[in-house]
Amino acid sequence: MNIVKWIINLIKVLNSNQAPGQVAGGIAFAFMLALIPANNLLWIVLFIFTFFLKIHNGIESLFLILFKLITFLFDPLLDSIGYSVLTFPSLYNFFTKLANVPLMPFSRFNNTIVMGGLVLGVVLWCPIYILFLWLIKLYRNKLKTAIENSRLVKGFLRLPLISFIVKLVSKVSSLSSTSAR
């Protein structure tokens, strides 16, 4: 049932007045966090940092889960990027000094996959942000009404189980918005 709830919330966010930049920012940060293994101080600090930004945290959490399902495919690439960065001769002194800073070893920055995930996440943050910003605007401006008016969606919404779920969700939404006031 949680997956249905997530999908409903995703559709609500896409159709809401939420700024497209906030939604795209949440997705871009989710991708960056998904590339970095979560068992280190660096990931925790970055994750907490996102709560102080004006992004959609619900979308970030949803996409973080979705991206984590596929990021293991990037491990060989992340390993090679991290190895290249960590063995770059002119950065040797910097990484040596960084390793001697208290708490820095807990960030696991010297792990090739952590470093590769950080570097690739930072490099791809802007392109992913721009891509999803464009996709959200495209959906809201052109695709939303076409999808809503399609025979397939209208027929799907007429199915008894689906119409029951839609009525139930709209009741719960109206009750929760009433109680929030």
C-alpha cells in the first residue's frame, strides 16, 4: 500500500503549485546521495544539509530510494573515478592533511567508491537538475492535460476499484487538509 501512496504523492507534487525548481532540486540531490554509499559521515552531513535547502524533501526521499535501486550498476565507474582522484599526484598532500583532521576518517573520503560517487554526483548535479526541471515544465504545460483527457486514463478511472481508491484518497486528502487548518 505504501507504493500506491508514494505514486499518489508523486502525482500530487507534479500537479501541485510546488515550484518546478524545488522538485528538480530534490531529484538532483537524491541522485547525488544515491551515488554515495550511505554508511559514512559524508553522506549523513549531505543528507542533513538538504533539509536546510528549499527543495522538495518528499520527492528527494522517494527518488533516493528509486536511485539507490540502480546505483550498484555505477560501482565500477565510481571506483575508477575515485581511484583517479585519490591517486592524483598533486592532491596527495591535501588528502594526507585531510586524513589527519579529526572526524574526517569517518567520512570515508579515502574510499574509491565514496570519492567517485561524490565527484560524479557533483559533476552531474546541474545536468540532472536542468533535465528534470525541463521534464516537469513539459509535463505541466503540455502533457498533463493530454494525459488527463486521454481515453486510456478516463477508462482506467472508470474501473470500480480505481474509482473507489480515487474517492478514498480525495476524502483522506480533504480530511487532512481540514485538520491541518
